[in-house]
Amino acid sequence: MAGKPYPQETREQVIAIFQSGGMKALKAPHLQPLRYQKKFPSLKTCRRYVKQFQQEGNVLPKRPTGNDYSKREIHGQDLINLALYRVIRPKAYIDELRAYIHNRNPTNPPYSRSQIHRAEERLGLSLKVASSTSELAYTPINLRKRDNYWHRQHPQGVDGEDTDDMIDIDEAAFGLQAQDRKRGKVTKERRCDAHGKFKKGAGRVSLLLGISGHQRNPFSFHKQFSKGGTNQWRFYIFMREFIDWLDANRPGGSFCFTMDNLNIHKHPVILDMIEDAGHRIVFRAPYWSCDGPIEYVFNTIHFKLQMDDDGVDNTEDLIDKIDDIVFDLTGHTFTRYFRHVGFN
């Protein structure tokens, strides 16, 4: 059963002592006898009063309200400021948001965390895994290149290209630790540990993958390497074999390749090979990896590796597992990934 709260005069006395000498003043020896007699709050209670004062501007006692929300909710210009701040700084902590709203309208006391949370729910905001885009992506030249990529035709952009004719290409690396999850839930006294085949420091696999945006007749082409990453020679062999595969399995087709600005992708030998085979190529704007459907496919592969129940304990098993995942994804088409980034 809750005890009787200290009177308002005592609460204000705690704040006055804190403002004159900080927490050190609240630890003064002459206050100890009063604490034993229950005539002055404990240090824990004092800290709670100070925190309440700093966050809410008062030390008024809380009143039982059941499940009723406070009548003071965020409306008007404060709600607009909240929305604008989340647009500009989506990763801001809730206390940063509270401080911003208060500084924009100091006549209103700071809002509580719960009031901020309910206001964000009304705005339709939800918590998501965050990412960051390089500041270089926002330089005028790279913004212009991105605008060209989406709104101009080949060779500057993909405007007018049929999604069925698009092929996105990139490389990624996957290690055995890709199956090791970072967080879990257990009771307080236990380590969050689980038995498995995960071996720290074990080898990794490099994956070169090309995916088609075709909805009715989907396809992909990939190669894996257990040693080393993707170099110019490996990429040349990959593209040579991919184009030969297209000639054999999609005869007469004319496709538009898209990929990032890695130097090995832009080698004249690669460009000549693609054009001589009757295909086209458009490079995405630098630092805008979010425009590449294949980036989300790599994310899906990583997720499926984590969700796998069997686990893998060597690179050969990992290669087989990635093969299975790629074949399964191909059967369901990659069209949704192309549409997600902006293709029609």
C-alpha cells in the first residue's frame, strides 16, 4: 500500500536545496536525523523530485487517475513542430524531441514522454530499424545524378525502361556469423546464450548476384567464392557468363543492367561487352544504395540465414544455403523489390 506523500512545502524545499548546492547538499549529515524520523525524503525520493522538476517544471504529487490520460495533450503548433522535427531528425531521442518542442514554445511546460508517444501515434509514426545516408549523397552533383537516374532515359537514366527488362547487379559477403543473432530474452540471472554451430572467426563467402525485374518469367544469375572478394577479373568472368546465359535462355532479349559506381563495374571492357551483346547499362547515383533493389534482396538473404533452424558450420554449407535461398527468392520473382525502390 502506498505511503502518504510528502507535503508540497517539503518537495519545494528539496528543490531549493538542490538548486543551491546540488545533490551534495541533499546528502548533508544534518538531514540524516530528519530522514530517520520520516520528516525529510530519502535520497532516492529526492532524486525523483529533481528529475520531475527538470522534466516537467514542477514537483506536484501524482494523483491516481486509473487509466485516464492527462487532459494536457500535444495539439496545434506544438504538434506541427513535433512532426517537422521527426521529418528532419527521424533518429532523435524522445528527450531531444521534448526539449525542441519546449524551446520552440517556452510558455508551455515540457511535455512528458507518454504525451510525446501518444502524439506520435496520432501522427501515424512507428518505430523502425534505422539507416543512414552519406552526406555526400546530398551534394548538388549527386542529387542531380539521382534525378537524372529516375527522370532521364538511357544512358543517363532508367526513365521509360520496362521493369521486366531491368537487371540489377551487385556483390555482398556473408560469413558464418551471419546466423548469430545479436539479442535475445532470458531471465535476469542467466546469460543470453544458445547452442548452435556458429563458429566465431570462421570463413566467409562472396556472392555476385544479378536479379531480373520480370514478373511473369523471373530469373537470376549468381556465383559464389569462398576465398577472396570480387576483383576485376572475377567480375569480367561473371558478366561474360551471365551474358552467355541470357543468349541461351532469353534469346533475342535486350536488357538494361543497373549497378553502383564501383570502378570494376565501369571498366571499358565491361561496358563494351554489354553493349556488343545488345544490352544497355545505367549506373545509379553515387551513395544512393537505397535505389538498388538488390540491396534489399541481400537484406532478405541475411534475414533468412538468421531464421534458418539447421545452421551451418563450414563455408561449403553456407554456399549451399545461399544457393537455396536465391533459388527460392527467384521463384517468387524480384518484382516487388524493384517496385519498392521506385520502378513501375
